[in-house]
Amino acid sequence: MASVSSASFPAVLTVLVLVPAAGALVLLALPRTRPDLFKLVALLASLLPAALVVWMLWAFETDIAHAFQFADRHTWIEGLGVSWNVGVDGLSLFLVVMTALIFPLAIVGVDPEHSPKPYYAWMLILEAGCLGTFVALDLVMFFVFFEIVLVPMYFLIGGWGHGRRAYAATKFFLFTMFGSALMLVAIVALAFLHSSAAGGDVTFDLLAIAENQVLATNTARWLFLAFALAFAVKVPLFPVHTWLPDAHTNAPTAGSVILAAVMLKLGTYGLLRFGLYLFPEASVFFAPLMVTLGVIGIIYGAIAAAMQRDLKRLVAYSSVAHLGFIVIGTFALNTEGITGGVLQMVNHGVSTGALFLLVGMIYERRHTREISELGGLQKPAPLMAAVFTVVMLSSVGLPGLNGFVGELLVLLGAFNAHRWWAVVAAAGVILAAVYLLWAYQRVFHGPASGANAEMPDLRWREGLVMAPFLVAIVFMGVYPKPVIDRVEPAVDAIIAHVEDNVAGFAEPVADVQPSVSLDDLARSSDENGHGSDGETGGDPGHGEDDR
Amino acid sequence: MVAVTAQFAPVTAPVVDWVGLLPVILPAAGALVLLMVRSLVPGRLLPAALDAVWTFAAAAAGLVAVVVLWQRDGEVRSFGDQLVMDGLALFAAAVVLGSVALAAPTLPRYCRRVGIDSAELCVLTLLAAAGAVVMAGAADLIVLFLGLETMSIAAYVMAALNLRRLESLEAGLKYFVLGAFSTAFLLYGIALVYGATGTTGLDGIAVYLDTYLVLNDGMLLAGMAMLLVGLGFKVAAVPFHAWAPDVYVGAPTPVTALMASAVKAAGFAALIRVFVDALGMRADDWQPVVFALACATLAVGSVLAAVQSDAKRLLAYSSISHAGFILVGVQAASDSGVSAVLFYLAAYAVIAVGSFTVVAVLSGRGDDRTGLAELAGLGTRRPALALGLTVLLLAQAGVPFTSGFVAKFSVISAAVESRSYWLAIVAMVSAVVAAFAYLRVVVAMYFGDTEPDAADAPPAMGLGAAAVIVAAVLFTVAAGIVPGFLESLASTAAGF
């Protein structure tokens, strides 16, 4: 049944990418006299992909989650060997799902302050670009989408942002473009060197290149660095993170939500798919460097966040810290670490996206984000305070909420690979609790005075927008098994790929069986009363005992 | 007796394939007819738009001839191998004639507003185009020189046509003096190469270098250097670029558009013919020099573009930086390099004509209101115009889904294929710097904080300019999304 389901609609990913783009064109064609239609068209054009990913979740075959499914391939630029080549596996599935679900929420949740038509058009183009990046299996196609997302975000920040928006938008554009400029050279060099070493035509096919590792070690390392620079800027890793606080602070709310939830993941996803998978040896070689940068990011981001006076800037710096966890998970190079990293990509998208929405709601009501001018908001807006609490605790990593699962796995993985770095990173968890709880305390507790006392609570629409975030936060915290089941085979495959291609590398696992393993986690959540969901082959076939 | 008769055998006239010459004949004849009609018939009897329509028709007819020739198999050689209409010549001719056709619809309204006699401008444009096509098809250095002079002299006058504007006169003079200077270099180079190889025919030079090892190659190297200087002037490569910004800014804006598109295309076609083809055997000698020229052109063009406060001057410097990109393809000295160069020329010609047309629309009565400050709030005052310029600027920056990206991608591919990694990196980094320049324009148009004065609204665009901009934008986006067609044309042409 499952094999039929994926073959029945092979172009689903192509449609997924093209629908928002087509929606943007329709928007542009709408007459200026019908402003009521703008939001409707935008919503429809973003809801269709959302429906498609829900179907994909159902049709995705768990037992072959390491293989690319819904694959679709067409020749694009024949003379240059570029093709339109798409597919998702366990690593990208949930990123695609999150992207397609978060865009309609951002479109419903926040209205632009002016000029809705271009605003929604840019949002839809941004969605098409993000989805295209996550599903691309051709290096040039990936680059094209990776780069095109800059344009809509540039205009969103510059056109609908606050403060020094032109500065922030330009800085964002140039930083990211600089990173990817070298990646383009590396992509082309990789394709040419690969074809001359392996024979055959020049191809930009990710699988063909990655599965046939023929490059000289040093060459691969240089190329990896060029790719890694592009992704490091996007993640952003210390010390190329400086565009992020400016971009976030000055962006409109929906821009911040998308930037944090989706666009930063382009970098971490890239590190995984186009770093680890494409250059296994170089990844192993540079893993200590990447982990170090990740740990610096965690500590630096946390300290910087604690120092901020602007609530939005605080959340922005917290992103730097959270993304550091994803990077150390990825470069722990073991099942727990990478699985945790992938989970954290989704978790961070959900919780930080929600945080930015909430901060945006506060700003809309109070026209300030200065923490010192806010206070006591809990009394006038108890519902908002409650939602904020849950989201914030999820970001802190409270057990039972989604952030905990990912962070625990990342730390487990990192502990097995780089023990002392894991210890330092764990301090970042505590720091996260410090700056977020402190911020919460200053904003929501205490006596409310002046305008703070008058602040209206969540409206119906806002509540409905926040509800899916809360559901995701709780669901993935209490019962992450369905997600882990789909992510892990792909992670195992990528680790096997690294082990096959790097002489002398073995997945860093604990000498002693850790007291909490993935199986335990999955089992304990099963025992939490949810029961088995009837997955066939209930044993996901992972973990140390298999090796 | 028999021997004497043989000595006096009748001279056979060289074969002339007149159909093969149509891409040259049509614009040249168009120019002469227009000149005569305009001289003999009183102006009031003729419609004002006649010149531009005629120019468009002549260029379009030339384009049709190019397409017909392209369909025919095999190259067309005329005048005893002096002029050849092969793939490279036809592609370059298409870019030249296409640029003229694309620039023409802007002229009637522009000339009326600025007060330029459109007949003169149109005649000169067609003559320059004919010269450019000769240049692209030259199979002999002397013919190359003829084509280059025909094109350049027309261009010198065109630059100075705006008699009411001091900068225009200055541009004409500057262009003339420096151009003549560079032509002298070119001629000297031709003479030296002739001295070293005994022929001015490009095929002959290639065959000579292929057959003989030139031991005392001082004269040949000096000749090559002089040729490079002469052609480097025409394509505005650093350090021979000093004329370009002033001339681009001073010349009437549609003329600037043609300089950035047609003149550049002809210059690069000649560069490919002379260096990649005829002097291909000595690539090891000229490649390092072109490497250095390309680096300098990229760096100077993009860095200086980023600090300009005038849109027209910014586009002039960006045009220099694009020349650097094209030189990267030339430096590869390979088929894929030539193919990349041709794709780039075609893509950039359309982008350049489109961008300068927007500037021409905005430049006002004196053709001088081109400062970035004048663009403030264009996004709200003239959303369609601003959107058009934005797309063209993003294409210049090399953003995906525009022809500019594919052009940069193929140039970088060619460089990497020939192992010029550092050149590729320099090119991409300067693309980022140039992107800053384009973003400054976008910022001025959309994110300016100063509310524009409503009375300052730019003059009406006119149907012609609107059509040009729409066509340029559509071509740019279409060639970015489905570049296969143009790419295959370019790679076919690269096989000459």
C-alpha cells in the first residue's frame, strides 16, 4: 500500500514548491482595488502546501525512512548538467512539514502594517524558496533556492521592518551572499573534480556525488570549508552571527518568525546534508572545530541574551545559543547527537517561532520591546502569560516539553563524542533557564502600571494561531516516538555512510551503556498511556546494541 | 606562349555570399536610406517616430537574416576569407542587433524631451551596429580594424550628441581622444603580429603558430600585448577603463545603453576571435595577463560601483565589473569559456539596455537627474518602474532565477573547469561587493525615509520605453528560469 501511495503522486514535492510561487504571481495580478482578496489568496496558497505535507506525513514510509521518497526528477539546464531533482527522507521530512505548517500560521497571525499585496507576495516567494531548499537533491538547485530566499527576506525586513531596517536588511543580504558566493565555486569545483575522478559527465546530483567518494582528502577538506562557511553564516555560528540580532530585531514579526523557525534551519540542514553526507572525511576532520564553534555559540549566545534590554533581541540571541546545540549534535557524529540535532531543528522552529509571535503581539499592543518598560503583564493578560510560560519553558528545555527531548539527545551524543564540551554545553541549558526565566519575570510579574495594566489579552485569532504551536510543543515532548522513528533510520544511514567512507572512524558511543537510551525514551513514552501506535517493526533498529 | 597565357589568366573575383553579408548590409543600408530620406524630405512631412521605427525595422531585419543564416549549415566566408559569418559572428551579431532593436523604441520620446535630433542618432546607431557586426565577423586583423573604426567613430559622435549638455560634449571628446589612442595601440599590435607571423589573417596566424615554433617571440609578444590593450579599451577592462565612467555618464542615456551592450559584445567577440582562436596556441602567454586584467576589472568595477551616489555612474562602474566577469570566461580559453562569454554577453546586453532605459525615463529634461537621491520613493511613486529596475538590478547581482545568475554560473564553471579557482573566488567575492551597490539603489527606491515630493514625479514613461523595460524583464526572468535554449545556442556558437 505504501509503495503505491508514494508513486501515486510523484510530483507532490514539485507541486509543493510551485504552489506558493504561483500564489505570489496570482497576488501580483490582483487589482489594487480588491485588498480583501490579498490575504485570502495568500492563505489559500500557503494552506495547500500545508495540506500536502499532512498527506505526505501519512504517505511517508517509515521503514524506508533512510531513502529519498516522493522523488521527482527532470532535466533543467541540460548543457550544464543541472536537473530539477527533489526528494525527502527522514532528515528533511519534518523540516518540510514544519515549514509548510508555519507559513500559514505566520500569514494568519500577523497582518502587515502597510502594503499587504507585496508583503504577502514576498511571504509566498519565501515559502517556495525555503521548501525548495529542503527538498533539493541537486547541488545547483539547492544553491539556487538557498540563495533566492535572501531576496524576499531582504524586502520583508527592509519594507516592513522597524528601526534601522535598511541597514539590517542589507547586512543580512550581504553576509549571507558572501558565504554562499564561495559555496557556488565549491559546488562547481566539486562537480568537475568528481566527474574527472570518477569518469562520466559532469553531474550535480547529490546522491551520485556523495555515494561515490573519489576526491582527494585535502581537496574535499577545502571544499567542505567553503560549504561550511555558507552554512555557518546562515546558522549562524560564532563569529559570523552578527547579522542575526540586527535582522531579527528590525524585521517585522512574521519575518522574525520565518527567519528563526525556517531560515536558520537552512544552515543546519545544509551542514548535515551537504556537509556530513557530501564530505564525510572532512566532516570528521573538522568536527572538533565545528563542535567548538557550536559550544562558543551556546555560551556566547546565552550570555549575550542575558544582557539584552530588548525582548526581541534577547530571543534572537537565544537562537544563537540554540543553534549551537544543533551544530554540536550534528558533529557529535553519532545516532543520539544527529537525531537530537534534527529534532532540535524542528523544536527550535516551533518554540522560537512561537516566542517571536508572542513578542510581536506584545509589541503590537505596547509599541515597545524594552524589557524595562514592560512589567506585570500577567494581570491584564493572563492567557498570554500562560502561553508564554509554556513556550518559554519549551525553549528552556523543561522535561515533558519538546525542547527537552532534543537537547537531551544532543547532550548524550556530545557527551559520548566530546565529553568536556558536552559538560560546557550543558551549562548553556542552565543559562537558558536564567535568561528566559529572568526575562519572563521582568515582563510578566510584578505590579502592572500605566499602559501595562491596560494591555489587552490574547484575541481569538491569536489564540487559534498559538494553539498549534502549543499542541506541537506538548506532543513532541510527551510522545516523540513517531518523529524519532522517522528520523532515526535516516540518521543511521548517514552514520553508516560516514563509517564506510572514513577509514578508522567508528561512531563515538559510550563505553558504558547510558542509563537512558533512545529505546528507553520511546518505551517510557509508550508506557505513558499512549500505547503503541501500531507501527510495524516496532523496533526501530537503532542503538548501540545493534552494532 | 602557353606559359605567358597562364601568367595573364583572368583574375578571379573573390566569392561574395551576399546573403551571408545581410547582417552587415541591412543596418548599413538602413542607415544610408534614412540619412538620404531625412536629408532630402523636409522634416515636417515625416512622422516624428519614423527614425526610431526605421532603426528598429533595420535591426530586426538584420536579426531575421541572422536567424536565417544560423539555420543554414556551415559558415559563410566572403571576400576571400576576410569576413566570416560563423556561429560566433552570428551570435554576436544577434546580440548587437538585438540591443539596437531593444534600445530603439525608447528614442522618439527621449529625443523629443532632451532635444536631440533623432535622425542623426538613429543613423549613427545603425552604422555603429554595422561596424560591430563586421568586427564580430572579421577573419582578418585589418577587417577587424575597419569594423572597430566604423563602430567607434559612430560611437564618438553619438556620445557628444546632446549639444546642450556640457558633460556630453566632454564625453565625446574624451571618448574620441582615448579611443584614437587605443586604436593606435591596436594598429601597432596588428603590425607587430604581422611582422612576427607574416600574415594578418586570423586563420593564417593560427596555422603559422601551429606549424612553426617562434623562437625569438619578442615581436609576437609585444604585438599580442598591444592588441590586448587596444581591445581592452573597447571593453573597458581595468586599467584601460578610465574613459568609461565619464563617457557613460555624459553620453545620452540610450547611447550609454548601446555602449554597454552592443559595443561590449563586439569587443568581446573580437577578443575571442583574436586571442582564444588565432592566438590560442600562445594561451600560456596571454592567460596570466588576462587573469590579472580580470581580477583588476572585477575589483575596481565593483568596489567603485559600491561608492557611487549617481545611478548612471553606478551602472557604468557595474558595467566595468561585468566586463571583468566576461574576462573570466575569456581567460578559460576553452569552448565552455567562450560559451559562457556569449551567454553572459546576451544576458547582460538585455539587462543593460533595460536598466539604462529606466535611467533614461527618470533622467528628466536635461538627461542629468540620475542621482540616487532622485530615486527616493520610486517604489511608491512608480511601483511598476521600480519593480522593473529591481528585477534588472537583482539580475546584475546574480540572483537565481534571472539570466544574470546563469551567466555568472557558467562563467564560474568555465573558470573552475580550467582550474582557475582563485579567479572564480575573486569573481564571486566582487559579485557580493557589487551586490551592495545594487542594494543601495533598491534601498533608495523602497526604503528611503524621506517622503518624496509629489511634484517631483518623473516624466511619463511612454509606450516605447515601457515595452522595452517589460521585454527586458521578461527575457531576464525567462532566461533565468529556463536557460536551456539560450545556453544551447551559446554553446553551439562557441564551436564557431
